[in-house]
Amino acid sequence: MFVAATTECFGSLPLVPALEKLVELEFASVEIAIHEGGGQLKPSEVMSDLKKAVTLCRHTHRLDLVAYSVEIAATGEEHYEQFTACCKLAKATKVVQITVPSAELGTPFNEEVEHLRRLVAIATHAGARVSIRSQIGRLSEDPDTVVVLCDNVAGLGVTFDPSHYICGAQRNKNVDKLMKYTYHTHLRDTSKKQLQVRVGQGEVEYGRLISQLRKFKYKRALCVNITEMPEVDHPGELRKLRLLLESLI
């Protein structure tokens, strides 16, 4: 296992300054967010100019690029075309891990299975693998649903974020069953009432999580995903969690 951070931590900054901030905080590995609603790199931009996107993502200021988080706003066939472009980017930059959101609550289960199967097939062709991120308000907020989705979509995994199972409506469910499906992680500290709190003031048991992941020979990223909070030293929080995770591995 190794510690990484996502550029989502600095979502208000363009990609290059966000990478520079993570270098200053002494992170060695990074996940790049490719979100249509973000200001760093968009799936539509990747599709319209793949060569430019590859060049941009190769210049990570000495950070080891280990994953992409992809959120596509387009629907229909354009959604899959943009995802295909992101997979080509992953292949060109030698990235295997791609995280996507699951469907919103209320989406028919079979419809989501077919959608995810198509994404996994596209990613597999490019030598990448897909995981759905744990997320309140989406099908993945229920750990039982995540298990069923992964069992029905061969090759699908989860980007495990314990915060969404501590603070969400499914907080009383056992999440240990998700460890064997975990391809990637997103980490911050969380209370039962607030998705993100200062490191050390929440209920995330990092040591136990790492121990559980080790049982399934998880050797991939522990990815810090802390966004800015009012009147809180944001870089200090990122540094604090990096040091804590490094001390546990």
C-alpha cells in the first residue's frame, strides 16, 4: 500500500496548480479528477483533443499518476464515446485504475448493470479496470447493493470511501464485505452527522481499514480526498492525514 491524493482536494484550482500544491505537501502519487463539472480536466476535453490531454497528464510534476476519477455529464452514446476517450488516455499514460460514479438512487438495477458492463468492457479493452465510488445519494450508498453489482458485473470493483457509510443512511451496515471488491480508496475523516471533519475528530478507523485491506492483499493507493472547509487549515489537514496513513503502513 502507498499514500496518494486526488486533485479533487484542490477542486477550485486548475490542474497544474493543484498538482503543484500536492507536490508541496510531499505527496508522491496522485489521482487526477476528470469531471465535466470541474475546472481541471473534462471528459469532453479529453475526447475533443486526446493528444493535449495525454501531454497534460504526463506532466505531473514528479508525482506518480496512479488513477483517474471520471464523471461524465453526457448521456446516450456520447457518454460511452467520452469514456472510451478517457480509457485511451489511461492507456497512453499507463494508468490502470478508473473510478466512476454509480447511478442515482431510483435507477432500475438491471439498467445500471448493463451500463456498468459496457463501461467495464470498454475499459478492459484498454487495459484498465473500473470501480464505482462509494457515494451517498447513489446506488453505491448501500454496501449490499455494491456487492450485488460487483457480483453481476464481472471485473467491476469499488472505490471504497468509508465516509459515505459512516455518515449516510446505511451507517449501521457492515462494510467489511466490500474489502474483497476494493480496487481503490478515498479517505478523509467523518462523523455520523458530517461527511468531512478535521482529521482526528471523526470516526474513521484507518488502522482497522488498512488491516482489513491487507487480508485481501490490497497493495494499491490509500488516496486522500479532503476538500476545503471554512476556517480550517486545508494544507495542514492534508499533511496530517498523509503522515497518519504513512505511519500505519
